[in-house]
Amino acid sequence: MKKIIAVLLAVILCFSLIAPSAFAVSSTRNTSLEQTLASDLKLLSLFKGKSDTDFALNSAPTRAEAVVMLVRLLGKESEAQNGSWTQPFGDVASWADEYVGYAYQKGLTTGVSDTSFGSGNATAATYLTFLLRALGYSDADGDFTFSDPFTLAKSIGLLPDMVDTSNFLRADAVLISYSALSEKIKGTSQTLADKLIAAGVFTQAQYDAYYDANAISEAENDAELSSEQIYAKCSPAVFYIEVYNSSGTATASGSGFFIDSNGTAVTNYHVIKGAYSAKITVSDTKKVYNVLGVYDYSVDNDWAILKVDGSGFNYLDQGSSASVVGGANVYAIGSPLGLQNTITAGLISNTARAESGVTYIQTSAAISSGSSGGALINKFGKVIGITCASYVDGQNLNLALPITYISGYKTASVTTLSNLVTAAVAADPYKALKSYMESKGTASSSGYTLSCSSNYSVYYLLYSPGSTQELSLLSRGIYSSSTVDAVLYLSSGDTAYYAVKLYLQQLAEEGNITKKSFNSDTTLSPSTYIGSSSYKDSFGSLCTSKLCMLLAAAEEMFEDNSIPITIKDLGFDAEYAEIASS
């Protein structure tokens, strides 16, 4: 099972010549880690580049730029820009005036003299001094000295080993800024991140999604593994999952992986959606285990945390978001087409591909139907994503949900899969139907379609997201196969609209009916009628018959595609009873 995203992509190649900077460094440092950390800080509204697309990490920050970085990191940019902050320096550019004024009046910075702020580059000592002051430490009170902020910064965890203190770049400022978020304000138990959350700069959920306290230490300590080592280490933790309907018939398969030894596992929500039970098969022993239920899940972000009946499982460690960098080697392990524990290799093609409000990792590591719920693994043997989707019009254009999306998942209770189905349908049957159409229907540019046929008609269930009438049932008759002869627009509101074109002896009789309920009358009286008067009196009963045929076809499509919904769930109680008794 794999979710397919049908998107028409236009690729434009753009070339731009950039004049070399007069201050360019002689060698370019690899800042792939810092690029990821800077992107995460930007998502938390704490960091910006020199433009929307360029963080300029290989350039040295000026003193003014360092102050701007500091003010943004403290979540005070709006306050600085909107306040009346003054400073005594005559060499501050207008774009930095409010920032330097704010930092000066808050005691976070001074100038190189009483009247000069200093136009040169910021040193590591300068930036660490700024941040230590922001964390409540004072060089005036002897906590540290301006010439040596390094000892204190190192002791509290503010100065990663990766920082180059002699050739200080914006990349180094990012490393220090990122580290600062988990540091405690002097004399308190509150971290800088806690303070920013309390101030409304970002939410706890955003912090959990975009910040990894181990990102830098893992990057410093991880050892790169070969593809053979990746497979040997990670494959036993990835499993094949098969899901079953209410009759116990297997309806689909997918992939999943363990994240602890006690049976806590991850897959995509669409893998288990609509299933009444599931079983998994582990690759190393080929043993089969029951899925007891779901701890937690997200329909919108398409992940689910499962509880598998057993213990002693191999499991995957979660990798740092810092390893999610463009061009990095990655591996996908799953069960495409039911071929258990298949490994493929590729690159991270894009670190943040946005689709329908969700940000994915785009990868060239091959996946196919059945790969959904599998593991995307970095070169250190740690899981960084959940393989889930592909672009249908293209080659090697695959998507994985970042593993950070499951941060903060709950394990307080387990909901059985059957109860999950019942709860989803009971809460909003129309929303549930739309969700099932996305995974069960045939995708096209206009939406999703299911169909079935009888001796006299072909029936279609259509879901067209964003249209005026998103859900509709329609039929095409044998006398005019290219023309719709009846359509029922399904709605969760009070009014359903039913437009009928009946072909009797190849003569068109047409009417429209709008009613709040189809259950109040045994026949339906048209609000408008066009056709031969000889058929007008019988038109209402014919409409009723056609309506029941449409709804019976819907029941057949639901059953054939293992969609756990009935027309009774959709509000057609009387028709359901009539169909059930016929």
C-alpha cells in the first residue's frame, strides 16, 4: 500500500552568475548540518538569511549582524523594530539601528568605544558574550570575562566542539544559537526555549517538531555505515504488515518498523485505515504477531503508533533532523509489492517538499506500493522518515514523512483497530468516506473514483475535493452510456440534491428533486419536470426506484473496496432497510 500523489510538475532550470565577494574566505566549509539547523531556527522564527533563500553560512557575521541574530534568537525582533530604542554610536547602519538600540539598552551589547559600535566582523568571543548576557550571566559581575567567555560557555553546553572559534562564520553562530535554546536561564530551571514558548514566540508543538536537542552531538559522534551494515543492523527492525476487514479477509499490506523492544511500532495511518485487525511478520525469524491496536495517530499527517503483541523486538533509533540534508545518502527498507524487507538506496533530493500542508523529505530511494510505513534511514543507521508516497508522473520522486512528526506521541491507552474504524465513522461519516476515497479510489486530476456495474447501468462514486458538491453518486444507462441518467449529491448537511434523467423507451423524462430527507416519503415528487405528460404521474416512483439502485450500488462499492461505511451511516435509513430486505 502506498499513497500516490498526482501532481503535474514543471521543472525550470535557472542559471545565475554571482560576482565573488571581496571578503570571500579562501576555502568553503561544508555547512550542510548548519544549513539544516538554520532552517529549523527559521521555522521557529529565530533566524533569517541575508535573503529568503541564502543563509550565507560561509560568510563572517559583522558585529551588527551578530546583534540582529541575537535579537531574533531572543524572540524580540518585533519589540526592537516597534520600540523607540536609542544608542550613542555613529557608525550603525540604518537597517540595524533598532536592533543595536534594543540590545544596548537591554545591556546585551556595548560599542568598541563610547561613540563607535564597530563595523568589523564579530568574533566567537563577541557572540558568546551576547548570548551569555542574554542567559543572565554577567561579565561585570565576574561570571566570565569578555576575553574568555569560552570556559563558561563550554561548561554549560553553549559551545559545541564543532564551532570554529578562530575563523568565526555565520555557520558557527547558528551552532551556538541552536545550542542556546536548551540552555537554562541563570539561577532558574527555565530554558531559553521555555521562555520563548511562554512569550508566544513559538508553540511547544513547533518546538518538538523543529528542535532536536541531540542534533549537534549526534552529528559529532555518529559513524557512517556501509549499505551492508545498514541492512544487517536495520532490516530486522522493519516488518511486513497485513490488514484485514471485518470478515477476516486480508485486504492490503504495507510496512512498519519498531521504535522500542516492547512492541511500539510506526507505520502510515493510511496503511491501517479501515482495517479491523492486522498482523505483522518480522524478517529475521519470520514469526507473525498480532497488532493489538493503536496508541496514537494523525489522519492529517498520516502516521500511526502501533502496539504489537510481543517483546524483545529489534528496533530503530531515531536520527537527528540535522542529518536531513540535501544530497545525503539514504536507504529505504520496506515491503514493496509484498516483497518483504527490500532495501533501496538513494539521495535526499529535497529536505522540505511541501504537499497539502505537510512537509516531506523527497528522496530518490525507490519505493513502490507496499512500501508505505517503511523506514527511510540515514547513513548512520538511524530512521529519519516514514516512506509514504510517490509522484505518479516522474522517476525516483518519492516522499517520506519526517520522523519528527511523531514527536510527543501518546502511549496512555491502546485503541483496537475495529474501535478506531467505528469511532471515525461515527464522528463524521462523510469525512471518513472522503478519506477512504483518497486511499481506495482511482486517482485522477479531478479527484477519486470507484465504480461497479449491473446489466443496465454503470455506477460511479466520485470525490472531487474542493468542488461545490464534493461527493456524488451517478449512473449511466444502457440507452445513453455517455450521458449521466441520475446523480445524487451526497451532503452531510440538511439538504441533499437529487437530479434524475430517466430514459424510457429512449424518450428522455427529466426532473430535479431537492429534499431535506429521502426517508419521509415512499415516493419522490419532482420540483421540476420536463418530458412527456404521459409519464409525469409515474415519475416520482421511478425516481424512488432509481435512488435505491444508486444507493445499492454504493453499498456494493463499499463492500468490494473494504470501506467500513453503509448508506445508513450517511443518513439513508429507510433506503438501507429497503435494500437490506430486498
